[in-house]
Amino acid sequence: MASSLIRRAMNVTCRVSLSTVAPASRLVVVRPYAGEAEAQKVEPKAAASTNMKTFQIYRWNPDNPAKPQLQDYKIDLKECGPMVLDALIKIKNEIDPSLTFRRSCREGICGSCAMNINGCNGLACLTKIESGSSETTITPLPHMFVIKDLVVDMTNFYNQYKSIEPWLKRKNPPPTAGKEIPQSKKDRAKLDGMYECILCACCSTSCPSYWWNPESYLGPAALLHANRWISDSRDEYTKERLDAVNDEYKLYRCHTILNCARACPKGLNPGKQIQHIKQLQLTG
Amino acid sequence: MASSLALKRLVSSNILPSSLRVVRPIVTAPSTSRISSTNAMRDGNDVFDPLSPTMSPSQVVNTRDQLMKNPFFSSSRGMATLAKGNEGETGEQKNILRPLSPHLPIYKPQLNSTLSISNRISGAFLTTVLLFSYLLSLKMGSLCLTYSSFYQFFFYSAKLFLVSASVSALAMSYHTYYGIRHLLMDLLKVGVPKVK
């Protein structure tokens, strides 16, 4: 309904200025896009055929630093896609272009749109908008420094991932020189549940231990990847990797709170992998 | 690291004038430069330890605003300090403090996290009860004889003893069950919760 209103408004302005407008700009005007002027006119009003939902979104602008606020936006769910990311893009297009958030693939594989929706971390492109008239609260990933609105500083998270050396390390050359290092199906199956991680940081930022020790505790994501390389049969630095992680703070800040397993949008269980590392430390 | 934390706290309090704030990036750089980014400048108030109350992001920014309005210096001098801070660092970003996104107040409590924190709370409660009751039972006599108000208090609250005993029994049993579950999960992988 809103888009047809825009189209009608565009046609009206188009007809009025058709005689005076040059041919090139006529082509531009006819395209029904929501420009600045049109955006001001779109005011979703609750009617019989609309399904309004309020989104409370965390806002903070570094250019005008003030107290961070929760701003309300009303969206007609009938005109919007099912996922939270669709709602965010609709708000940015039609209501408030200054809303800032990260997004890329819109299908749950890049991990850019990780944020806290209704108290739980998840990917905005995979989280369905809750039906019903309750408000949806969207805040950035918890206990991270906010760059702007829903964008947080992930530098510490990436550095921790780098610190576990997430690449294959060998002491000897491969058994058949020049060819790949063979790995049985069983050994490859050991990596299932770890290689799918997209480094969205939903798990690490849901862990209270990571909130209180962000720089010394590695966090579930980095530890999941540490276990991925420890469990890889092709990797020959297993003992060194275990020793590198075997630290009071790096590994043992985990108290099996298991918020990470609940938050993971890909269905992985970092808590289980951390328990695996702890078991290896006991026995190995 | 503790000394740098103490220094951060001192600098961010209203006691010191703002001219010393320019010194802050250089002083704290060795301890935090490796992992924290150049953009994330942290106030001493942002450091969370179990003893201090956690500050909401609005509180952090508010504290910074209050510091800006400190009667020690005029606003122009405050702005000049900010500009100097610009030059001293990379010269490309503004010297503003970023808020910390909300965590405890907004995160939805779940079964696993509630069980875990109850374990910690019951453990702390049992520790205090144990130590406090030991101390109390040792010193009860001399304490009551010296301070009559304490004697009155203990006389009238003697009935509460049964209640507090049952509460501690509850805490003890919960803590023990959780501890056994933890042991089983760690050693035998029994009862690890399935992922959704």
C-alpha cells in the first residue's frame, strides 16, 4: 500500500513537470524509488488492513555523542519480509536513513548482521519477526564497544581468533610429495560441528565470562576454532596448540554457562568443543 | 595491569584536572595496545570487576559528560584538550568515548545461565554462612556481654535460625547436585544439553 502511494505521488509530480523537464531527467523521475521527499510522506497509519509492529532500536551517534537511546519505529508487517533484517532495511529505506547496521549476504552465511534481538543474540537475516503486537527490542552485540547504532568494534574478537593460529601446521612433508594430505572419512567427521563456524561472534558476546574478561578469556568462538585445529588429523602441532591454550584465563574462564550453544545461529555447540579441549588437557 | 586500572580510575575521577587526561593514552598503551583497537578508548569506569557495580552505557557516557562540565576548567580549555588529544594520536579520529553495548540488563535469562549463576550464588552464600557462623559461635559470648543491643537482636531472632538453616540446606543440596552434574558432564559427557 505504501509503495503504491509512492508510485501515485511520483506519477502526479511526473505529469505536472513533464512539459518542462528535459528528456534525460524524465527517465529518472518515472522510476518509483523512495527519495528524500517521498520518505517524509510515508507515515504508516494503523488501519484494518495493516499489521503494525513497534521496533525499539538502540541508537548512538558518535558525531553527536549523547546518552544511547532506544528509538521506536512502527513497521507494517504486511509490507515487510519475514526476517528482522527485512524490517531494518525497510526502516532505513523509508523512515530513517541514518540507522546503521552491518549486513551482507542476507542468508545467514556471512555473519555480518549479528545483533541482540529480544534479549538473545542471533543473525538478523535468520531471525523471524515475532508475530503479535509485542515490541521487538534490537540492541548491538552485548558488552562490545559501539561504533555507531548497531555496529560494534570486533577488533578484539578477530585478534583472539588470530592468536590461536587457525591454519594447518606440519612438521613433516605430506606422505606422497606434491599431493594432498590424506584424511579418512572418520577423521573428517571429527571436524563436523566446528568448520561451519562463520565467526559472527553471537556466542562469544553471549558468554558472561567473556563479558567480564574480554581481553584475557578467548571466548567460545576462538576456542571452537582452537578445537577444530586440535582435532584435525592432518595437523601435527596438537601438543603445542593444547599447551598454548592451557591457561588459567584463556581456557578456564569457561564455567559451562552454555549461553553460547543457545545463541549460535548455525546450531553449533562451542561449549561441547571447549569441554573436549578440557578433557584433552586432563588426559594428554 | 592493576596499577594501570587504578591510574585510569584516578584520572577519570573529578579530582585530577583534565590536562592529565592527555597523558592517559600513552600510559595505558603498553598494557592494552596489543588487543584493543586504536579506536576503542576506554575509560577507567568501563573496566568491570566483580566488586564494583556494573555501569550501563548511558552511565559511562554520562560520567564523561560530567567530567567535561567539571568546574575546574572552562569549556574552551576542555575542547582544547580534546583537540590536543587528536594531534597526539593518529590525528584522524575524534577523541570520544564509545559506549559499551548493554549486556546484563537486556540479555534474556535462560535455563542454562540461570542454573549456572544459581550455583555461584549458592556457593557464595554457603561460604558466608560457614565462615560467619564459625566466627559468630566463637565470639558469641564476649560479643553479647559487651554490646547489649546484639544480645537483644540474637534473643529475638533466635526463631529465624530454623528458616536460615533450611535455606542453607537448599543451597547446599543445589550446589552439590550442580557440582555432580558438572563432574559428569566434564568427565563422562553425560547430560550435555542438546543444541536447539
